[in-house]
Amino acid sequence: MSPSIRSAAMLLSALVLAGTAAAQDVLAIKDATIHTVAGEPIAKGTVLVVDGKITAVGPTDQVAIPEGARVIVATGKHLVPGLVVAHTYSGIDSPNENLPVAPFVSTVDSLDPSSLFFESQRREGVTTLGIFPGNEQPIGGKGVAVKIRADTVAGMLVSKEPLALKLSFAARGTRMQTMATIKKAFEDALEARKKHAEATTAADEAKKKNPTAPAPVVPPIDFKVAPILDLLDGTLPCFVHADQPGDVSRLLELLATYPKLKATLVLGGSAFRAHADIAKAKLAVVLDPGLEHTELDPETVREALFPKASVLRKAGLDFALSPEHASQTLVTGHLWYQAAIAVKWGLPPADALKAITLWPARTIGLDGRLGTIEVGKDADLALLSGEPFKVRTFVERVWIDGQPKYRRDQDPWLERLYYKPPVR
Amino acid sequence: MRLTAVLYAVLAGGAVWADTTAILAGRVHTGTGEVLERATIWVEGGRIVRIDQARPGPGVRVIDHADATVIPGFVAATSQLGGDDSANEESSEITPDFRVSASIGTSPVYLDRAIARGITTAFVRPGLANVIAGQGAVIRPGAPPESLVLADGLELVIPIGPWPAMGNTSPSWGGIQTTRARRPTTRMGTVWLVRKSFFDARTYQLTKRTDGLSKEAPGSYTARELDVLVEVLEGKRIARFVARADKDVRTALRIAAEFGIPRVRIEGLAEGYRGPDELATVSEGLICEVVASDPINANQPLSGLPLPVAVFDHWLCGTHDPLCGCCDLLLSSAGAPGSAELALEGHVRPEYGPRADNVAVLARRTNKLALTTVNHTNHVPEPLEAGSYAIRHGADEQAVLAMLTRIPADMLGLAAEVGTIAPGRRADLVVVSGDPFEVTSRILAVYADGALRHNSAETTR
């Protein structure tokens, strides 16, 4: 064999070996209307996914689909990022521990992957959720982020790190008690750190004086208190449930006293009325479900309606929407429904879509990986049968990390939910 | 919403115009299945005179909804728009001559909510706590107080289900029955009391005497009470059975057949898809409830139950009350001793339970079907929500609109008055921003008797 042919043969075999050595999992979703949430929707677009990450998004004629790819032809359908729930307390066995201050517990320890809540959320397009403790404790526990992609806790967890600590200003008991409890817990933690520092210094001095004697033991800071120190140091954020406008003022006071605190507001009840203060302080916001807030005018005895999402948007705020807790599959309350209600009262549809994708992803610090259909992000995608927010639109398929996790045409629950399951 | 001319309607006073008004609509759903584009609805004296595509000339009062869709005001086939007072009488289980109209307050909140949801006519019934609950009324939410009740003393409401027994405890053997310690305490007790009432009515029909007849519920009958029951037996009054579960619907039909009750209506039908076939021939029609959203108790965890039925937490009563026995579910919190066994014991077989396409299935079997919602937070039905839900899961849009307007109007004997946008009817109109049953559409305005009763721009902050 001539030298040039030999080197060509070697090059060829090297290429062949390189091709078979690392088999890639390639998925292409073709010809859908793609709502990237990062710009204008692409009318007839294709998304390419390699090993669970998005590697290309664009008009179909601009995206080359490699050989060997699984191709889903999605003509006439709409592709959206997998929906993100920033805060919920469903999917765990019981949301509230029987202690006013329990920062050392974590929802990771009571996650129930078998819960029908997860199954029902995914049917409606949700892929990632921040699972938090409930609203009854002044200081609850830690929340974690999960994807609805496995039957084990380890498989569902997005990260071992907690998302945030949960606080509630509308905890059981009076607000006076709640605020006092929180402040005392903060001060006790700082006191514990101070005592620990003093004990350490004293131990060091004793050691210097008497190098040969056994070193005095300095007990570590109580592990129960450590998360609060992380909170006060700003290394662990908190989600604060607020029910009334005054709760927002109280949070601002707390932030003034402990300036490193990082807080996201979870707005229930009438707390959204403090939107001016929230906007001024540039706080991140999650809106509890139930977007049509009514108040009775005591003089006219007529009801006024406050569309929460529009009110916040007019104040210049971004926010994450939430599904109703433990949403029943049959009943309104799902995330897309909340977004549709927001559109009903004037929120632009593009913003409503952000409020269930990018903004919640940002709220839980995962917008680098989730919330839009962009190159480099996790391939968490939901394929809709039609336009988003329409009453006849259903989720047909869900992929998480590029893996197919839901197909409506193979959904066994439809036998249970329908007398005559729809023919697809 | 643009009002391009001076409006003579007074919200509180509810003046009815004598002059002609032309309401311009981008689209009109008449309620008969017809959809008209760019139509004008001519209104005079609170009534619809005609609908055409003529443009109004100068000098005619014009209301411009040319960007919106207009549908007929909703006719709620059932509701509990009482508000002020309880509609569950506690002194006796048998109260045939009690009229719910006495407990309908003029509390504006519930009536305002009804109007804001487009309900311009509503049947109000007593609650379900009594065995023979009493008589309903038709009201006009949005009307001035003196015109609130349109018709009274209607039908006889007979709940067949767990509710009359709920809250009753057994009286001691042979002991006196009181408000709480009395029968019935079971479904069989409930049904027995219903049958006893009609049996006693038959006896009275023959003897014209009340002595010797005891309600056992507690108390004794008055002639008036028995007259009402006799009216039902003679077909002069409709018996409205409220039955949600399949077994209760069949019981209701059995009782009706046993006593030859000529005029029967059934409300509830959460398991209506299960039949039976004779549902299609129920003389006065069916009222199907859709379980609407329940903001209260929304954080009730679905814990412990590994079975499909867990998805339908309290579908029967919608109360999410863990002590409610009505759904035959035993919800136990995870970790309670024996919870798995308890959970398995009480569950409903997969062939039963609610179905998303219940309305669509029933609609294929009968035209005499009205639609309503179960909403236990404020007793105000949510017609658009019920419609959206039914359509999402397979029902036809025009059929659903009729189920909320023309058909209930017909059932209540008010077809000439309400339920359609047609000449001669009351000008009850709901103006919607887009497709009525899209969640993204909202009600912009509601007119009743031609007067503006709800203006969304005014009440939205």
C-alpha cells in the first residue's frame, strides 16, 4: 500500500472509530411553532437535542438533523419549555413540621416520587418544581428542586444543595409571636456563633499557655442553628410567605437589620397590594394560586376585582405563577390555567408564558439551565397540541433532559379520567 | 368597553328603557345554535325587538360592543344564592312546604357575584340537609329588590344521598328524636323517609285526614305539607331529585317509578355517564354538575392513597372535608396506624367515580341537559368555567352554550322570557371579550332587562 493510501486508510479508520466510540443520543423535534421564551416564536422550527442538552434551535431549514437522530415531526404543534413551578408544598407527605423553628429539616426527606401530584403536573407540562415546606411555621425547613423524571428521590433531585429556607409571616399564631420567634431565632444563631468564636479563642489561648496539656474541646455550633447562619450570611436564600401588605413591610425591616439576607416573596392573600414597596426593593416574587382577588367595598358593598398578575406587571415586576396545591387533574388550578387567567386580565401572552417558565427558573436560580429553549440549556420540553392557553390544547409529549417522559397517546390514566378516552 | 352614547341605565335603580337602543355586537351567539357576525340587537322596553345587520341611524341610542361577542344571559338551573340565611331547616327532616325564597337575602355580594358571572336568571333551591327539603324559586340577580323573585314555590327538592344523614346521631333506643339525635343516620333511613312521605301522602290523598300520620322526622304533618306531596303524586309539581352518585340516581328513579311520579327532574349526576338508559327519558330533564375549582382547602394533601381514586379527592361533595362520608372515601394521613388498610377498604372501584367527559357522554344521550357547577365556597355557579371544562373534555360548544341558557330556561318554563337572544325575550346579554369559553376571555358587561348591571371596567382595579 502506498504511504498516502496508508495514511488515508488510517485517517478513515480513526474517523470510523471516533464515530462509534461515543454513541450520542440525538433527538430532533421538527416543524413545530417554537416558543423559545428568549425571543419571537419560530413559526416552523426545529430543536436539536444531544445527550440531554439543546444544541440547536432555529427555523427548520437552518437546523441540520444528523443521521441516527430520533425525529419527532411536530407539524401544527407548539413547543414550549418545560413549565417550572418555583414554589409548592405538594408532593411531600405533610408540609408543616410541628415546631415553630425547624431550619434543619428539608423537604428532600419527605418527597414522595409516587405522589399523583407529580404525575398530574407532568401531564399538564410541568417538568421542574421547587418543593418547600408549608406556611404554618415561622421558620420552616429547606426546599429543594426536583424534576419529574424518576421514581426515586435521588433521580428527581436537580441538585443536592437546598434551594432556600422557607419562612412564613402568616404562620400559626399571632404575627407578633411569629416576628418575635423569627428575630429570636436569628439572634440566638448569632449568639451561638459569638459564643463559639469566644470558646475557640479561649481554647487557643489555653493551648498557647500550656502546649503539652490536652487541647480543650470546643463544641461545634449546633447543627440546628447552622442554616440560620447561612441565611444571615447570604449563602442560603429564603422564600418568605406573605399574606398581607404589612408582611412586606416587615420583610423590608428584616432586610434592613440583616442586610446580607436574600429573600424571595411568596405572595398570598392581599400581600400583592404592597407592589410599590416590592418594586422599589427589587424583590423577587412568586404569586400563590388564585389570581382574581376580590375585596368588598364597605361603603357600596360591591366587590372590586384585583387581577393580581396585571397589578404586579404594571408595577414593573416579574413573578412566578403557581399551580393550586395538590391540583386535581380534573379541576382548574394547573399552571397553564393560572397563566391563561393572567392573560384574561390583560397580561401579554408572552409575559404569561415567561411567568411559568423563565421567571420561576430565575427565582430558583436555575435559569442557566431551564426556562427557555436555547442552546446549552437542559432539553426540558413540552409539545402542545395547539396554541398555549387555549381550552382545547393538551400536552402531547414531555421530554426531560432529552428523554421522553410523557406521551398523552400512551397515558394509562386517560382510561381512568375519561369514560371514552380520546382517540389520538 | 366603549359606550359611545349616553346611557340611561342606572345600575342601582335599574331603569328600563322605553326608547329603542341598538347594541352593536361583533358576534352574537343566540343560544339556538346560530352565530351571527356583526349584528345589531335592537332593544325596546327591556325586551329584544329584533336582531339584524342594520346599522342604527342618527337619533338612536347606541351601545357599541362591535369588538366583542354577545351571548344570552345565563340561566342557572340550580344554585343556592341565599346568602343571608341558612337554607337548611333543622327543626324537621320533612319540610315540603318550606320555600327557600324566604331565606334569599338581598345581600348584594352573592347577587353581584352572580351577575358578574353573567347569571341573569337563577333557580335557587334549599340545601341538601333535609330529606324533603322544600321548594325553590327563580330569581333575577341584578334586578332591584322588589323584582328579585320572579317565580316562587317551585318544584319539590328531594336529596338522595348522604347529606340528610350527615350530622345526625342515633337517638337512644326508643328515645325522643331531637334536632341532632334523630333519624335518618344512613342512606337507607333517608330513602325510607322519602318513601314514607309519599306513602303517607297517598294515604292522605284517599282519606283527606292527617290524624294518624306522623313524620317521624320528628313532628306530625300539616295538611299543607301533605298537599304539596300530593301535588307531586298528581303531576302538578315537579319532583327534583338531587343525586350525584350512580347508586343514588338509580334509587331516585326507583322511587319515582314506585310511586308513579309523573314529573321528575334529576340534578347532580356526577356519575351520569354510567346511565341508566332511562336518564334520557326523565320527563323534566337533567341538570349535570361539573366540579368547579375550590379555593378553600386547596392544600389538602393527597396522601396515603395509592389508588387512582386519590386523584378525585371529594369529587362528590367538593368540600375536601376529611370527615365527610359522602364519597365513601377514607382519607388518612400517611403514617397513621393501619392507614394503608383503611385506604384500601374505602375506595371506589375504578368503574365508578367522576369522569372528565361526563357532560359530553350525557349530551350524546339526551338533549334535555342543563349544566351547572358545584362551588361550595360561595354557592355562586360559574357558568363559563363549567362550559370551558365541558368543552375541553369533548362537549360541543354550541350545545354547551344551550345547556347554560336555552335549555334551563325551557326547563323552568321561561323559554319565552329568557335563555336566547331572540325577539320578545328579555334583553339579558353577556358581553365577552373573545370566544366565550376560552379561559383567556372575560366578561366585559352584563345587561339584564336591557339595563347595564355589571361593568367590568368599573369593578376591576
